[in-house]
Amino acid sequence: MNKVRQPAPQLEGLVPYDPKYLPAEAYLSANENPRDVDAEVRADIARRIAAVPLNRYPDPLANRLRDLIAEANGLARENVLIGNGGDELLFDLALAWGGPGRKFLNLPPTFSVYAANARLTNTACVDVPRRDDFSIDEEAVLRRLAAGDIDFVIVTSPNNPTGERAPLPFIEQLLNATDALVMVDEAYFEFSRETVRPLLDAHENLVILRTFSKAFSLAGVRLGYILASPWVIDQFAKVRQPYSVDAVSQVVGEAVFQNRARFEPGIREIIEERGRVQEALRAIPGVRPYPSDANWILFRMEGADAAWEYLYERGVLVRDFSHAPGLEGCLRATIGTPEQNDRLLAGLRAFVAARAEERARAARASA
Ligand SMILES: *Cc1c(COP(=O)(O)O)cnc(C)c1O
């Protein structure tokens, strides 16, 4: 047969996830750590990989890594599950708590993967939009949950791409107000220095998501994890791919996690640079940066799409949200090395100056 029938109806109109990764000199588009794993940790990783039996299936649950993460968080192995990136665990969440006839509460603008997963699993997505300053409309969320029909909620803290943490008292209130599963996505908590981990002991309905991709420089390896009650972990275990975390990734994760103190200076530098870039952006006429607790800054400006192009032509790749709902006119720049950040700032200053010059010329011509 030279034709094929249509795929499942929920795929209609969906576009595959596109990170918009283009060749550039300064990659400030994907919230990665600008510094790769250092040479000593790399040597440790190489030694461990050399000892991995490649002909054998990996430990399906990555128990050695699980134990390391459990211990660091004052938990037991049964409270931890490792995934092929946080993204796999987000999909598992939609498989386990979503599905036909079930509802997911989303707080847009936020990480687009959540709504895409809901759609793929035929889960209804109920939006409670953030306010204009991107803070959560807490009363509206609690009011919507009171109806009792929501099966799971995701609160991203800090929220990607807007940057601010969710207030801890609000999350506690949320956990007390509903029996829906509440995922707090802490993919960037190493940069905000705040976690809801203390709320785990008293709240069976809390699940915390974290990743090795951002602070720990392992976006290329694909490792994430959740912390939750053993019963919640069991439900995720029912839907996960049995061998999604390969044996090589497991030992890389172990090496990095055991050496995690070595990443601290890099994290501190990113936090300091975030403050510097925030101030420098605020000083550029017409550029309005939003506060950030993460490793990027979202900013709004006139001609954002043209600015994206201008920066890209000069080797700086940032993320263009200028046509995304609720984020009109916004670009998101990951905090890079000080040199990369300088390059971003110089590019933006030049763009704004060139536009002002153009406008002045046009005004003279029409006078
Ligand atoms: C990056 C990110 C993740 C997880 O990414 P992985 O690379 O799949 O671990 C989860 N949530 C948010 C909001 C992110 O930005």
C-alpha cells in the first residue's frame, strides 16, 4: 500500500516540540548551564562508564542514584523516581493522573510541554491565566479547585519562562485545599534556593520535579527525578518505560550528584550575573526586564522579533516568545558566562540605539 491512514485524532494540529536551536556563538536560548562538567568530574565519569556492562539491561529503577538522591533529601529510596529527563516524568504524570474524562489545571504562560502532554493523553486542560505581572491568580486557582473536578495541577517554581517563584504559603494552601495531585516543578530551584521539600511529609498529594539538565550541566544526558510519597511513586512506576534511564546515564548521574558541591561556584556566579544583567537591561531605554529567581531573564521590548534577529546575526541566540500568547513582545535570555552576557547586553544596546537613530531620521525626513 502506498498510503497510510490518519494517526490518533488528538495529533491533529499538533507540531513537534522545537527547541529552536540554531548555530550560534552564545547559546542563551535553552536555560542550560553555560559551563560544562569540569575536567575532574569528567575523568570520574569516564572511569565509571568504562566499568558499565553494555550487554546487560540497566537497573530499571536506577536504585543507586535513587539512594543518593533520597539520602540528600532526607527521604527513602521509595520516595524517589528517576526519569529520562524531567520531561519523561511530566509525560508519566499525564499518563497516570490524566486521560479521557480527566482534568489538568494549568497556569499559563508556563512551560508548553504540560499542555502538550495533556493533549496527547486526551486530558482536558483547564487554564487559570497568570496576572499581568505573571504572578499566580491565587484566589482564582483556589476557586476553580473548589469545584472538585481537577485531577492534577502543575505549579512551576520558578516559572518558565516568566521567572518568579510561587509563594510557599500559597502552595501550602493549595495542598490543603484539594486532593488533586499537585506537582511543583522545581527544575530551577538551585537558582532560587527555595524548595517545597518540607511540605512533603504532611502532604500525600505533593510531587516535586527536579532535573540534572540546568544547574548540574547535564542537559545532554537526560536525567530528572521526582520526590513524592511511596504510593504516588508507585503510580508513576506503573506507567513509566521500564528501561528509560540507561546504564551510562545512571553512572553519569551518580558521579555528578556525588560531586555536586563542585557545581556551587558556577551556580553562585549565575545568580550574581543575573543581578548584574537585570540592572543592565533595566538601564536600556524601552527594555523592561521581569524579576527572576531562575537562570534567565524575560524582558519585554518594542520590536522584540527584530531584536531577536539582530542578536542572532551577531552570534547571540535567545528565545523568542514575542508571538506567544500572554508573552507578546517578550524575549528570554539565559544567564551565560559574564562574556556571553556582555555580548547580549552590547547587542541590545546597539539595537535600541540603531532604532532610535532610524526614528530620528524618519522624523527629520517628514518634518
Ligand atoms: C528544563 C525543564 C524541565 C526538565 O527538563 P529535562 O531536560 O527534561 O530534565 C522541566 N520543567 C521545566 C519548567 C523546565 O524548564
